[in-house]
Amino acid sequence: MTNNDIFRRIRYTFDLKDSTMIDIFALAEVSVTQEQVAAWLKKDEDDAFVTMKNKELAAFLNGFISFKRGKREGPQPAPEAQLNNNMVFQKLRIALNLKADDILEVFELVGLPLSNHELSAFFRKPSHKNYRECKDQILRNFLLGIQRQLRPNQNGADLES
């Protein structure tokens, strides 16, 4: 999944307005414009489309954590320059305050049963022997499951891609 795909899916799932998205960046102490947000949300084929960098998505996700859970005291975490699906998954888990059972329920909604062991492998350090890379399919299904949980009556509007 591209950073833009993740950004679009989060926006749709949580029904966030552009102004709210800008506010979320501000919670991570990053300033973005309406034009930047609009360009990141465009379809890949659009001439005005701009690829979202890892650092920009990381800043958004850090702000999203503050948006959902409240801003923490002291300096805000710096956005990571390198981002992978495991890190995105972890940041979403923190933002939504999800426990393992909650996440397993989300995967059940999309017909992708996982065991507790499979799930915990995604949240381990890469150096751990049981670490497992979070593939695009897992992250896509997680986002789709959250979408179905929060917007159950939007069946035909699933962002399948």
C-alpha cells in the first residue's frame, strides 16, 4: 500500500474533513496547507497528485494518536523518516487504543481470522526471532475491518483497491 492509500483510507474511515486533517498534522507540530492535503488525497492518475513521503505520513499518524487519545505532555515524537506497514499498524493500534482481542475481531469482520501469536508477531522488534513483516494485504484488511466497524451501512462504498 502506498502512503497516499493509507492516508485516503483513514480519511474515509473516520470521515475526516480537510480542515480536521490539517488540525491532526498540527497536533504533531507539523504545518501543512489545504492544497497539500488535497494533492495527497487525489487519485494516482490525477495530474495534481503528489506522493506522500514517509515522514509526512508518520507525522499524520503521530498527530492522529494525539487526536484520538489526547496530546501527551512534553515534546512530541519526531516523525520517522522510514516507515513500514508494521509501524503504521502499530500507530493505528495505539491511536485507536485496541487490545489484541479487539484487533482479532476487526480481522473477523473481513473474514481473515488470525491467531494471537500471528498478531503479536507484527508488533515485535524486527530483531526478534518471531517478528513478522506486515504485508499490504494484512494492513488493507485491518483498515477495511475498521471501516466496516465504524461505517457498517456503507457496504457499497468499501475502498477496495
